[in-house]
Amino acid sequence: MVGAAVITASDRSSRGERADASGPALAALLEQIPARLEALRVVPDTVRDIRGALRVLLKNPGLKLILTTGGTGVTPRDVTPEATAPLIERALPGVALALRWGSYRTTPFAMISRAIAGFHGDCLIVNMPGSPRAVTECFGILLPTFRQLFGAGAEPGAEPVAGTAGAREARVARSSPRRA
């Protein structure tokens, strides 16, 4: 089972003025992949705090999925994409596009989402919206992809997922001349 973490970007929740609802909602959905929650963080809506939480989590080699919630809109305090972008080594624009396209069927406001997604090493980072309803909807959109990336293929001894560091190492090993 793959390790996962959730970061909620919310000034009010980080100050204790409002309970975090989207982070726990997202965390509860992880078992559908299946993934185990290793960390649930709430941080203020600042580039420094969000990026700092991401950096700390990325030091854990067992984490293969980090989902952020909140901060993907267009207000001046919505800075989750700016905090995430410098850490993305291989962008997956199709993931963010799928979120917007799938959500647009429910709300026209999906088109102003600035969420991004991509890999840092072999850890996938995905920015998601900040409401419990929206994270549930977006998780459902990405669930088949999460299962493909982290389901049975993530088990020890299984073929590594295409696009990850493990997959590159496996391809190199298979293409290297074998000696008898």
C-alpha cells in the first residue's frame, strides 16, 4: 500500500478559526486507491508555509502521493500552485486539465482553477480545490489514474509505474546486456 499525505492550505483553519473539512474528506478517500495516510497538515495560505510543508513531506521516501487542498483559485491568497511549481520535476498537465474538465460539468468556476500536478522524484503532487464537495468530485475524477499509478503496480515485486524513477531503472536493467 502506497504512502500518501494531505496538506490543507487555509489561513482560517491554520489559526483554528474554522475546522478543516476538505483535508479530512480527502484523507478518508485515500483507502479507495488503496493508500495509507501518513500525514495530514494544515498550513496558512503562504508560499513559504505550503512549500515548506511539501519539502518536509518529500523527504519521506515512503510517500508516493501528496494531495493539497485549497489555494488554487484567483484571489491574492490563492498561492498553492506557486508554492508547488518549483518542486515539480516532471509536470503532468493532463491531470490538472482532467480536474478542470471533469469539474466544469458541475460548475463553470472550474475553468478558473490554477491547480497543477506533477512528479517530484517518484512522488506525485496534485493540487486540488478547497471544498469537501470539490475534493470528493476531483478525487473521483482521478481515482482510475491513482489506481493505475499506485494500486497493484505499487506492490513490492510488481512492475514499476511508467514514468517513475523505478520504471526507468527497470527499463535500463532489461536493456542491459546479460552475462552468462
